[in-house]
Amino acid sequence: MRAFGNRPFVISLASAVLLFLYAPLIVIVIFSFNDSDYTGLPFNGVTLRWYAELLSDSKILGSIWNSVYVGLGVVVLSVTFGLPAAIALERYEFPGKGLFRRIVMLPIVLPGIITGVALLSFYLTLHLRLSLHTIMLGQGTALMCITITEVFARLQQMGKSQSEAAVNLGANEWEVFRHVTLPGIKSSLFGAMLIAFSISFDEIAVTFLLTGRENTLPMTLWSLLRREVTPEVNAASTLIIAVSVILIVIGMYASRGKGAAGNGAH
Amino acid sequence: MTTGIELRDLRKKYDGHGGGAGAWAVDGVDMQIGRGQFVTLLGPSGCGKTTTLRMIAGFETPSSGEILRDGVDITDQPVTDREMRMVFQDFALFPNMSVAENVAFGLKTRRMKGRFDAAQIRRKVGEYLDLVRLGSHADKRPHQLSGGQKQRVALARALITDPEVVLFDEPLGSLDAHLRKVMQVELIRLHRELGKTFIYVTHDQDEAMAMSDAIAVMNAGKVQQFGTPREIYDRPTSRYVAGFIGHAHIVEATVADSGSSGMVVRLANGETVRLADPANVAKGASVGLMLRAEDLSLARPGEGELHGEVADSLYRGEYVEYVVELKGGAGTVHVHEPTDLEPFAHGAAVALKVNPQKAHVVGGAA
Amino acid sequence: MTQATLTGAGAAPGLVLRSARRIERRRMLMWLIPPIAWFTVFMLVPYGLLFYYSLGHAEDMRFVPGLSLANFVKVFTAEPYLGVILKSARIGLMTAVFSAIIAWPLAFALAFHTRSAATKFAIYLMVIVPWWASYLVKAYAWKTILGTNGILNATLQGLGLTNEPVRLFLYNEFSVVLTLTYIFTPFAVLSIYAQLERVPTSMIEAAKNLGAGGWEIFRRIVLPISIPGVIAGGVITFSLAFGDFVAPVLVGGSDSLMISNIVINLLGVAFDWPMAAAIGLVIITLGLGLISLTGWLEEKTQVRL
């Protein structure tokens, strides 16, 4: 039996923590229905007008599309450059491997703003105009390590046997990749793509300095939050929470068959 | 020009972690494996047998030394080109393909393009699945098979491309005892029918003895002895091999007399044993006297060359194993006696009759 | 003698021996070159440019190239830079520590006290949802709660504990740490949970069988096995909190400005690119050091199971 220690004590503390995690979100949801011009008390009555206002706000709708576009681009970039990196790191020894690994992981510990500063100076030096594509390149660079880490872990788990067997049977590099490697990493790759897309959708730090005329959803929200004029913000927040919940539940159930529950992914 | 596979002073070192000196996994291996032979690399874990096999296959690059095939240096040849199919210990079947697709894999690669059409491939797959008696499982997925079935799929997959050389990396290691024996017979049969070179790696000496034309007993990266099973068993050339194979005890002795018709050795307790083996050892030299449990028999005191006391007896089903302490602390030996014999009591004084044809000496002092 | 006819079925006749060494190297380059090219163009080159900028200075809204390390000196000696960096580090550390402390009971319950796989999955899901809910939303939520019209004040007034709204809750370092801690607690739960899951059940059962009590099992088995991973997770939390610019703007006050806010200001109104570049490089160097340090630490303390 895995359990040890004082169970009631642990359970009550754990419940308190869960409450702590959910209370603020529930508050927002409640206030999104508040029939008041201010965000906050008093609670006047239930209304859906903030949702109506939100859904007719073309700026928000437009930025949602932009976020999807950027997200998809980020996923394509991460896979295109991250997959080869993971394979190279798992299979080969080469001079500078340690340095390369550190550079790849660096964006995780860097403040997004700093990554943004570096890329911004790069773009400006090249006289590149800021746009959704500059955001895509920046986020792609920062999020590539997710694909690399997930695929690398899966490759290590897979072991060498199958690819050795394939090569031993006369397969060339492409055939090994197509028949052994790719089928093996499919689930990890898909998971990494999902995570990268989700993070990109919510990303603001790197995006902040690299945005041109078109805004992503977080950037639009940011200006909304700074002004804090109407409780439309609460409605937007609630919708985002709802969409996240739906996507997560779908994603978790989809990958559950592959034994995803219990792998504490971050 | 020699046919078969030749290993010349093969060495492999792995880098140690953190810049320290690594260990020599294979430390100077020379070997000649003739065409069509069934050769086994036998030894405990870490002796270098698997590393050697993997170098022959091309998965590892030797640190130094050459691998020749029919006289040609193939040390730098890619794995893909060698056409020495390997049967892996963990089977290495492709989980995303059916049994039939797994077996057909080697025929469908680019380098085999145009050699077989789809119908021929299907026929060959059926032929080889029947050969390993899995004809009815063609459309199953690997995860639906038992261990023994998976191993047979791996075998069919390796054999279907008709390679000259088949490599086996402890293929029966994960099967239960009964299945292992069944598969051993299968492998002997296949070897006889197909006439290919089999290079086999195992730590199981019974397996090696049963199947091989020749065995290379390995330890610490070196080949201790290379010979037929009989030679290894009856005439080990080193203490290590003598101790590794079978139930043998090495008792210290000195050569009292040696000539063309045999030799006499004297134990620490003064007793002597006559051997029919005219080994070239000088009089007075220290040797280890190898006494196999099945070559000794117990008798009443005075009726044998050696004397001692029964320390223990263990019922083994097939025989009773007696642990006998030799007189004067000369050593301990095990003796196997038939189970229907009058049992010897614990502590009883006994004599030991030594079969002079079977007794054998191995090198210097311990 | 390298020309050879490989006999045996499957080999094309008259084949020349290929070199495995050369083929392997070519393949390695095939996999390596695209990512290395990408990272060179989008990380190394930009960092190089930052270095170039950091050596100059700004004059009348224009960049003047130079060759001086003055900016770097300023980062470490002049106000507000040094102070803000230290404050950001302090906030980051507090966030990492507090979020870990709060996370422990939940991670512990998830790892050891869930009775069925379904419960475990459900609670795991419940932890993930706040983690994936938008960052901005979570920060904004606390602004709502802590404000003068917010829930906290309303509750206190309603309960009769205070007469008028307390202004202390918002717009200071306390609210920043609180908000950041809240944001990173789910991540801490997941990261600690992942470590706790590594402890084999058989080890716990063996310890119980030998008479160890709950606390003893925790201290001598669970803690040593899980601590390295927990620290690794804490390092990430620290870095993310350190570099945050959202919380200080939404819920922070004049005393809680963090380094990312400073950098943004330098790029905007103040137009001191060289200074921003210098700060950026310092943080990049610290980041590289942090990665190396955690890697080394993990190797030293990792209990191999």
C-alpha cells in the first residue's frame, strides 16, 4: 500500500490547496455575470451583456484568429527544427554537445522579455517590420525546447533495439525514420505540439516586444486589463477558462490510452 | 583466402564517465569462424561476448583490430551492407506492424527494390512463417504474441533474406526453461537444414554445449579457450574454463611423475592420483587437479586413491550430490552418486575412486 | 584490397565497400545542421548583436556605437539596476519557496493518498486546469480580489472586522508575491508530484514492514528521492517569477518594480538601448550559469532508482 502518514490531515490540507487554486477563478466567473459597470462589488444581478459585448468586439475576435495563426506556425517551426535536434542529441556525440544543449534549454530560464529584446534588436538591425511572423519566429525559438525535451525523452525510452533491427535488415536512414522512429514518437510529438500551441496561445512575454500591427489574444487582453474600464474583461476571462478546461479534458482523455496520467508533465 | 569470419586482435574500450579511463570491454580477441559453423561466445555478464557480437554486426566500432569476411576487411562497413542478420534478446519487433509485415521488412527495403514482386514476397513470408511454425499468426500484432512466438517471428524476419551469417544475442534469455529447451532444438534443426553460419551469444553453458560446433569461452574481454564442446568440457586449458564449465573442483597438487603414458600428481595431504593424460608438465610443477563430480565415485575407505569425510549430501533428483572434505585439508570435492545407492552418512569416512581417463590438470598455482 | 563481391542473397553484384564512418558522419550532420542553423540565427546572432549594442551608449535618442563596458558596470553598481535585480531575485525566491510549500500537501495527497486510478486522474485534471488557465486571467483575478472594491475587503467589512476598505492588500510587493505564488502553485504541484511518483511502492512497504513511522518514511526515503527534482522545478519557477512583468504592472506598486519592467521602460520612453542590452546579457549569462548549476546539482544529488 502506497499511503503513509496521517491521512485526514493530508487530505484536509490538500483540499485547502485545491480551494486556494480555484477560488480566484470562481470569483472571476461569478463576476462575469455581474450587472454592474465596475469590476467588483456590489453584485447587482445576473446578466449576459458582457458576453454579448465581448463576442461582438471585433478586435478580440480578430486577435483570436491571429493567435491561432501564430500558434500553428510555432508548432510547425518547433517540429521542423526540434525533431532533428532531439534525434541528433539522442543518437550522436559531437563536439559542443553540452553547449548546444544549454543553448536550447536557455529560453526556459530566461525572462521572455529578454528573449524578446535580443530578437527585437536582431529584427531592427535587419530592418524587418514587426508582424505576426516576427512573433512566430520568437515564440518558435523559445518553445522549441519543449518539443526537443519530449521527443528526446521518448527516444531514450524507446531504446536502440528496433532501429538497430531495422538497419540490420537493410533499411536506410529514411526507412528507419519512417517505419521505426516516427511511429514510436508519435504520441510524444503530438503531446509536445499540443503543449507548444497552448503556451503560444497564452504567451505574452516574448510577444510583447515583437508585436507589430496585428495583436494576439494575450496582447489584446493586456490592453483591456490595463484600462480596466468594463467587466467585459471578466467575460473574456471566463470564456478563456472554459475553453482551456474543454481542451484539457479532451487532450487528457485522448492521451490517456497512452498512459499519460501520472506522467507529471510541465 | 580464408572463408568465414575472422577477428584479429579486436579491442573495444568505452569512455569512462567524467573523463576517467574507461574499461576495455573487449581486450584482444582473435577468432576464426568457419563458414556454416555454429559458434557460441560463452561467458558471464560483462565478459565482452555481446560487444564482440555487436562489432561483428557493425553496431559498435572497434577501438582497434580488424574484422574480416572471406578475407575482406569489413571493419568499416555499414551495418546495412553487412547482411548479417541479428536476432535480438528483446526481439525488437516493430510494434506498429503485423507479424507478416515484420517478417517482410527485410525484403521491402529500397536496396531490395525490384528483386521480388508483391506476390513473391507474400509467398516467402508464408514459407518462413511455416518454417518457424507461426503460419496462422500472420496478421497478429507483436503485443498479442507470447515471448516464444515473438522470438520465432524475429527468427523468421532474420532468415527470410537468406543471409550467410545469422547472429544471436542471447535470444532465449527471456524465455522460461521449458521453452528454452524447445527452441534450442529448433535452432539446431534450422542450422542443420539451412547450412548458414550461426554466431551465438549466451551465458548458459548447457545451451552452448548442446548447440555449438565450437565454443569460445570468454572472460574479462578475452577468449579463454576456443574449442569444441568436448574439448572445453574434458580438456579445459585454464583454471577459469575448468571452473566455469560443469561441476568441477580444482584441488592443488604437484606433479610427482610424468611420462608418455600419463602422470601422477600428489596432493597436499600426500595422496596421489594417476592420470592417463600425458600433459607436458615438468616434474615438481604446481598444478590444479580438476575433478568433475561425475568422474568420482565413493567407496569404502581403502578402496580408492583419495580419502576424506562426507560433509554434506544434497538430493538433486537425478543424483545425490555429496560434499566431501579431503583428508588433511587438501580440498573439497563434490561427488554425484546414483540415487538408488546405499547412502553415505554425514561424517562418514570414505574413499574416492578417480577415473584416470577423465581427470585433468590445468595450469600453475592458484 | 577494398573491391569485393559480397555474396549472399540480397547484395547487388560487384558492390564496392562503403565507409560506415563517413556515412554516419553525413547522417549526423543531416540531423544537426538545421537546428544548429536555427539557433545560431535566432539566438547566437541576436545575443551577439546585444553585446555590440551594450558596448555603446545612447545619445539624444540615437545609438552611438562604442567599446566600453560602462553599461555593465552600471548594472552592478548603479541604482536602480542592482536594487531591482536583487528585488526580482528575492521575489522569485519567495515565489518558488511559497509555491512549493503550498503545493506539497496536494502533491503528496495525489501521489500517496488517492485510492483509485480514477480519483488520481480526476484530481490531476483539477490541478492542470488552473495551470493552463490564462496567465493574465489569473493575475487579473487577484487584482479584483485584493482591490478596494474587491472580495477580500468586502468580506472583511461584511464580517465587521474593518470599517473601511484596506488599501494595503494591493499595489505592493506583497500582492506581487501572492499573485505569482498563486500562478505557479499548480506547476509546483505537478513537478513535486512527478518526483513523488518515482518513489517505488515496494520501498514504502518495506520501510513500513521494518517498523518505520510516517514521518520517518518521509524524511529518509521520500525526501532524498524527490528533492533533486523538486529543486529543479523550483529553479524554473524562480526564473519565471524573476522575469515576470505582468504581475508588477497589474498588482504591483512603485516599490515592486521588477527587472523586466525596467527593461521595457529602457526600450520605450527612456530609450536607453545599450543599457537594456547590457541588462539582457547579464541575465543571459546568469541563465546559462543557472542551467549549468542545476545540471551539476542534479547529477550530484540524484538518487538513481
